[in-house]
Amino acid sequence: MRPGATITDATLIFDATISRVRTYSIDSVTAPWSETAATWATASTAGTRVADFSTSSGALSVPLNAAGVAMVQSWADGGVNNNGLVVFAGTSQYFQFTSREGGNPVRLTLHYDDVAGTVPAAPSTLSAVISGTNEASVSWTDVDYEVDYTLQRLESGGAWTTVASLPAGTLSYTDQGLNVGVNYSYRVAARNGHGLSIWATTAAALNIANQLPQFSTWPAAFVNMGDPVGTSVGFVKAAESNVGQQVRYSILSGNVGGRFALNAVTGELTLATTGDPTLQHLLTVAANDGVGNVTTVITVDRIVLQSVAVTPQLTNMAIAASMNLTATGTYNNASTADLSLSTQLTWSSADTAVATVIANGAGMGTVTGISRGSSTITATYDDGALPAISGTSSMAVDGVETALGTGNVNALSEGDLIATTLTELDNEIALNTAREEIFSLLPGGAVKTDGTSVQEITWNPGLMRSCLRL
């Protein structure tokens, strides 16, 4: 507080424990005393009563009366010695301070009118530095007797404008939202009831450097040769950290035949033509924030078939039996599709004497067992433009060719053919009947019956087990 200033009010703040609610008084101490020699008698030499209060335990805020304010004024003016204050309680009452010098001390707060003073001195050592993207940190040295500070900014080609009004004791301020390529100067002044101090001004202007846009990772992008014009391929994205700037996108090179269009504002890449057979496009694109330019290369691949899988891939089948195979294509964008219905898919058998295969009209390849053995069934996709892609299935043909199917052996005549096996049946056929003489094995593997009874034949060629019931 400046000497000569007029105190308008004063408040004593402390923490205490009180035995019960009653009225206590606060008086001035009239004689000097020391902490080491203080007694109840010496510390209780009462002078002027400066406050009364009635409250319970806790944080206390006790305003001084007019006499107390006058006494503090005399302390400030130097007319009366400050011997402190004392709290008085009645008989058999106690009052215990919980405020301590080492923590949460007793405090006397003042409000004053600086009528007798002048404007504050100008703040010193004002500095301003770039502290982050589009921001500056301004700092100065504190002065006495200020009520607040006024901080102003000057932009190149403009006038001083107030950035902030800051409370007394403030020593710094972060100014945000600055624009790239603009010169900024700062000045600060302290203010009290008598006016504004002289302005303190930065010695050199600041200029925020441009931060170039930063591209995000371009994801894998794919197009079909027949995709229509306007099909979205993906979005080119670049982050802009400068305030007030907007990124604009463009294709610099690689756009052969004008295949693509790039939205300058959104960064969306779309097809501008259709039917392009090019397998891969490498596009150089730019992001411009109005101050600087940054480029990157993005890749767009045509969707092409990479592999063909035939299912089932490994199987056994009996002679004259048939089964359907399917062909599934996997593409370079990780998608899959059933190729069975495509007119560009053909089927073939490596050994047509063992098994044949034809397209069955329903999109599958129908395989038929012809004779015992093995054959590789191949599905080939050929669009006439790219190398053909094939997938295979291994087929093993084994077992019995049934001549009569399921029926009653009594309907047969002696010597009728029941079945023909393609394995050596001598040690593999078991006639599960008490009258095995009704069956006999003919040269070449034929089985005949005399037609007298219902029987069951079981055969086990290799790992294959089948059952024929008659």
C-alpha cells in the first residue's frame, strides 16, 4: 500500500476452536511484548476494542469496526506502534487458535483508496515469444499499487487493440488464435484509480511461421474397370494446424487419361471415366493452405482376380457317382466371389478315363467317376485380358459300380450281374450270409447270384467301405 492511502475497511481472518457459542471481543494490545516472555497478563493489556463476534469453530472472518480501521490506518501512517490484537473471552471460556505461522496463518486484509497516490509505474522487461502454433506468450515485471493491467496488440497495418484486462499481480498472458504471416507487437500498462501508467512496448514484432498441412495415411484403394463415372474411390486428407487457413487439394501428375477427379475442398477422389484397363495408378496430389504446398503419392489399383479355390479340394467318389464342385475367386482387395456362373470359367479333368467334368448350367462343375484311379479337376478363369488363373481339386475314384441298385435278390436270375468292383475282390469281399454259395466271383471281378434269397454284400477296398443291400 502506498503511504498516504486511506484504508476503507479491514478484516481479520483466522481459524479457531471455540468451546461454545458466545460473544468474544478483539482488542488492540497497548504495550510491546515478545513471544518468549508472553503471559496471560502481559498479552492481555487491552486498548481499543476493534471487533466483536459470536460464532462456532472453523474459519472465521471478522470485520474490524470503525475504531479498528482507524487504528490500522495509524499503523500504516506510522503514528502508532503495531503491538498486535488480542481475543477476549468470558470467565470459564476458552478460545483456541488453529491458525499457525507455519500453515494457514492469521491474516489482516485491507481495502484502501489511493487518493494520495499517483498512477503506477510502467511495467518493465516486457517480452513476447512464440509459444505454440498460432500463439504467443507475453510477460512483464509486476509493479506496485496497480488495480489491473491492460494488454494491447498491434497487427501489421492496423491499430492497437485491447487483448485482455488482467487483475493486479498478473505477470503473463498467452495470446491465441494468431494468423500466419502477420507481424504482432504488444504493449502493457498498469492502472489504478488515478489512471494508466506509461505503456511498455515489445522491442521487436513477432511473426507466426506457417505450418504446412500434414497428410493422413492414404488407405488401399481399388476400382473396377467397369465402375461408373462418379464412383467414390476415397478421400485425400491433410490436417491444417494454422488458424484461419483452409486446405485445397489438386492432382499434380499421374492422372493418365483424366481417369480421376479430385474435389478441391473435400478431398474426395472419384472416377471421371470408365472402362480404363490400367492395373495401377500412381497419383501425385498436393495440399495447399494458401501459404505453402505439400505433396504425396497415392495408389489406386484395379480390382483383379488373384486366386481360384475349388471346393471340395480333395475327395473320393465311387464309379458312376457324381458330385458338384464350386469355384471361388479371391481378389487383390481381399473380396471373394463365386465364379461358377461366370462364362469366363471353364472346367477340365486331367484324366477323363478316370473322371469327367462339365459345367452343369447351375454354376457348378459336375464330376462323374468313370473308372478306378485319380484325376485333377481344374477350374480356369480367363477374361482374355489378364493371365488366366486356375484352381484345382484332387479326385480319387474307387469302389463299386452298381448295376441293379437296391432290390430283392429273389428277383434275379442265376448268373445275373449284381456288381462289378474295380479292386481285387478275392480277399476283400465278405458275404454276410449262411448260404454264401448263392454268390460266386467271376473272372474280372463280377459277382453273380443264384437268385434264391435276400442277401447283403459288404466290401472294403483299401480305406473305403461301402455297403450294397439287395
